[in-house]
Amino acid sequence: MRISSITVLLLAIHAGAAEKAKSSFVNDVVPIFTMSGCANANCHGSIRGQNGFKLSLFGYEPKLDYDAIAAGGVTRINLRQPEESLILRKPTTQIAHGGGFRFAVDSLQYRTILEWIKDGAPYDPPGVARMESLSVSPEEKILIGANAELQLRATAGYSDGSARDVTSMVQYSSNNPDVVQVSAAGKVKALQPGETAVMVRTLGKAVAARILVAASAPGKAYPRAPRHNYIDEHVFSKLERLNIAPSPLASDEEFLRRVCLDTIGLLPTEQEARDFLASTDPGKRVQMIDRLLARREFSELWALKFAELFRAGTREAGAKGGKIVYDWLRRSLMANKPYDRIATELLLSQGSHLFGKGPSSFYNISFDSNAPDHAVNISQVFLGVRIECAKCHNHPWEKWTQDDFYGFAAFFARLGIKEVYENDENATLYMVDGKLTHPKTKQVVDPKYLDGDIVKDDEERDMREDLARWMTSPKNPFFARAFVNRVWKHFLGRGLVEEVDDFRVTNPPTNPALLDAMAADFAGHGCDFRRLVRQILNSRTYQLSSAPNESNKNDAANYSRYFMRRLMAEAMVDAVSEITGVPEKFAGYPPGTRAMQVSSGSSYMLSTFGRLNRDIICERDQQPDMVQTMHLISGDTLHRKIVAPNSIAEQWLKDSSLTDEQILDKLWLRSLARLPRPDEKQKMLSAMAAGRKAALQDALWAILNSKEFLYNH
């Protein structure tokens, strides 16, 4: 029988289509393990796997997955009877499976794996296109009202330039399932107003879609708040899109107390409060901000925060080494040294830990000064990136690989600790020799910028100089963003990226436009720290009342009001001392030292109320607990200050020129930056008529235990 040329062509096309339709292990089979949860950290993707079966976490290493499933005579596949393969029967619960039901017998996942086994269960031959990128659409979407729905679409880009819809092949998860839930097929359903990110993952790639849920769409009656600067423009524009009305401006009393505690860690004095509240100058808030930024206490507060962030005073350097770093930071901040210069000088620091110039004990936070530890610390502190996971395996929620980790760590390969015997101390030195070996390839690693180029190691120069130039460049995608985010959290109570040192695509900022604008402005103006703080403090966003309204009472991420938070431990201890007139004593420090000036170490009061021990990089926990409550209610420290014979209350009572009403005014201004309300004053005057001393001590105790005192609001 003669076959026509057309028939031959049709047969060839059919054969080509059949060949093309064969399942790829990497591109088709491996994603099923991620989307079905099999390759999660709590299942077969854990470091030890489950019941002798281990997969790579989220499909990072397909060759290891293939070896676990099909190589070495393992019986998880059955080439003669594909339907009897364990890799099919267990997830469909045809036989007992500890992980439970994962997909149905008639599902796409089942058919894909079945066809791959029928084709002989091959590993992909060389030249098969590999996934290089993953995207999701829409990247951001506002849903109106509970039960609103949205279908996400995932697209993969491959090494041959092709693209493919992989919506049904990826794993979806909501960062906040109370706001939205997402199905295995990528359908999002709104549950309540709020916002979250939906993570989309497969084959070691991860992206996120930002989903915002508004109770209703904004109408013509939406109140347009005045804008003080570009910060307000970005904040209020988003609030309008979400139909969330911002709270009104804080009162002068609220603003004054808030800005003093946030900026210098101290309450306004009685006279400062009287003058500010009596002033009718429309520019008095701007002027107050300028005065506070010029005070040495501003530099002391931030020197303490940075010393805590840099973990100054840990390990061999101890309290003395910690104070050296603190004092250097304080002097740098008082001189308004640009932050990029501060970071550069810290990165390049070396020398004697206790007798050297500058912050020479900066690196003394690792027992053996090893390069991987320095890489973890530097990336987290200065870049807001947590790469520690990539020390042992490719990062489960980000793009960082082990190659990225050890390339970054190689910048510190020649950094070491040397004993200086004559002073009985240690010194940090940058050596001529020093190599870092990759734990898997066993090859010496050259330095590599995060998400950037490899730099050839040169023993003739300090490679940290290259790192410092790259890191502090205005083009660096991490440095300025990480810093402005930390500063923003201090003043607004929540980072635009939260946690502040966890920048990753699957943890997007709540207001990307604002973060980008602040970072660009900061980098574009020479990393001027005071300028950044001045812009934040002068924004209407910062000056909003903490009192919620009906539309923003549930908002926790968009800065529609000032978020109340507990005072810093140091600010609270100093405030108690200031109000009572009885200073706190700190071991190793001279009398009159404030808690904010205690550069390292701690005291019972400070540790009780949240000061960190600096063993790890960590944000303070500002949430109250029972120990703090009991300490305030019945603790000896507070009681001793209130009843002390030299307390301010005793001095007022002995001053015959002061009336009871004047004493009450002084107490309220001193502690709450406001005058007592008529009802408060009347009750106190009646109590003082029955016993002045007892009534005043009771008033002090009540104020120091009140939320109005313990919270910045």
C-alpha cells in the first residue's frame, strides 16, 4: 500500500506532538510534590524526610528527588504495573498514607505522574528547557467586601524563551488566612477587611500576590486628609483606595509627649509642656521637632538602638568593648555622620577590641570569627535579608542559594581574631591569607555580591572595601530600604516590611510605593539620618491621633492612626525616675546616669521591661506580661521611689508656696504632659483634704500604673 506524502507528514506531526506531550520529570512531576504539600518542611521536604522518603524542600533539587523516587532500585514506582506505584497509591490513599489524601485518582496530578511512569520514568535528557522565572497575576488586587473572589494566574518562563501557564501546578498559601483563603487551584476568597500576601511556589521559585480587602468602595463623601509631605501622599492615597478614613490629628498634649519619647526617650519637662501648650504659633510642632533633633539625647537613644542591633558588648569584648562602640556611635550621630559612612566604617573596622580606635570590636560577636556567621549578621543588620537558611540548603522562601550564601561569606574569609598578649585581649585583623570552601563542591569560593557579580579575590587589598562600596551605593536594592524601614518602625510602631529584617518577595511591603520613595529620598540626600527622621515626624501620618474611628478600628498595617505601644524599657525607667525625682542606680556607672546611657549590660528593671541580652539579632518584644504587671503593682522598686524621703512629692508637700491645685498641675504636666481634667482634679483635691501625703503617693502610684503613662499614644 502506497502512503501519500500528506499522510507521512500527518504521521510525523502526530509523532512530534506525542513526543512533545511526554511528561518532563522536572517541569511536570516535581511541581506536583510542592503543590500537594509533599515537599513541605513538615513532610517529606524536612531535613530527615518522612518514613525513609526524603524530597528536596519545595523542589529545589530535582535530581535528588528523582534519585529518591526512581533510582537505585527503590520500589516507589512500578514500571510493569504503573498504577500500583507507591508514588500514586499513597497520596490517593488507596493504601495507608501518614500524610493523608493529596490528590484524586482522576486528577491532573495523578495522570501526569502515571504517564511519566508509563513512559519509563526517565530523568529529563540534557537540553530540556528549565524554569527560570515565575510570576503571578494580578500582583496586587483590592477586593471589595467579604466573599469577593479572585482567580490568580501563575506563569513560568523557561530557558528556551518560552512561557507556560502553571496555575494548576503551583502551591498557594495565604500569609494571613484570617483575611483571605486560597484554594489549591489559586482561587482567592476574601473573609474580612485587611491585607495579606498569597505565596506562589514551585521548583524553588517563589513569588507573592498582594491581596487587599476593603469593607466597601470609597464614595464621594470620603474625607480627604491634608498632606504635609510625600509620605502622607503615599499613605493617604492607599487609605482612600481601601476606603479607610484616617484618624484626626493628635492633640498638642498627645503630640508633645509622643514626639519627646520617640525622639529623645524622655518626657517633656513641666516647663516645656507649659510653654508648648500655651503657644499659639502654627509652626510650633515643626520647631519642637527641630529642637529635639538637635539634643544630645537624640544621639544617645539611637546610639543605644544601633549598639543593640550590632550586638555591641557581646563575647570577649564585654561591657567595656560595648561602651567603646556605643560612644563611637553617639559621637557619629551627634556629628550627623551619614549612615552610609557609619556602615562603611563598621564594615572596615579592625584592631584591638579594648584599646583600638573606633568600633574595633564590631565583629566580636562570633566565638571564632567565622565568615559564615559574619555573612549572616551583616546581611541581616545592614541589608534586611535573612540568608542563614542558605547556609545548609537553598532558601525555602527566597531566591538565595548556597552559592549566594558562601559567595557573600567569602568577603569575610580573611577576617580573624588575633590574641594581643601584652594587653591580655584580642584584636580583629584582616589577614593576607584566608579561603572559604563550599561545603558541597569543596571548591574555594570567590566573593560574590548578593544578587550580583562575583569579585575576584585579591590578597593585595581588603575585599571588604569592595563590599562596602557595593552595599552603600544608591543603586543597592537593599541598603537604604532596610534602614528606612527600621527607622519607620521605631516611629510608627510597625515596619513597612515586618519583620524589619525579613525582606523577601514572599513578604512584600504593605506600601511598596512609600518604601521606594523613602529609600530613594534617603539615598539621594547622602543618607542623612536626621533629614529622614525630620520628614517622618513632620508628616501628618505620624501626627495622627491614636484614637480609632469606625473605618480604621481594625486596620493594623496602613498607618491610618498612630499605633499605641509600650515605652522602651529605658524610657520607662527614666520616666519613673524623672517623675518621682529619685534616680535609678546602675552598676558600674556613676550616679545620675540615665538608663538610655547604659550602653551594655542590664539591670533588673531594664531586663524585666524588654532590654535584650544581645546574644542574637532580634527585635524587642514590646508586649506586656504578668511579671511586668506585678512589678508595677506591687514591686519594691516603684514603691521605694514613691515613698522616698527625697522624692519630688515630698519636696512639693514641704513647699508652703504651693497650693494643692498647683501640685496636681505639676504632677500631671510632669508625667502626662497635660493638665488634670476637672473631674480628676476635683477627686484629688477631696482626697488631699483628707490626707495630703497619702493622697499624693496614691496619685503617683495610679499614674505610673496607668495605660496613659505606660504607653506612647
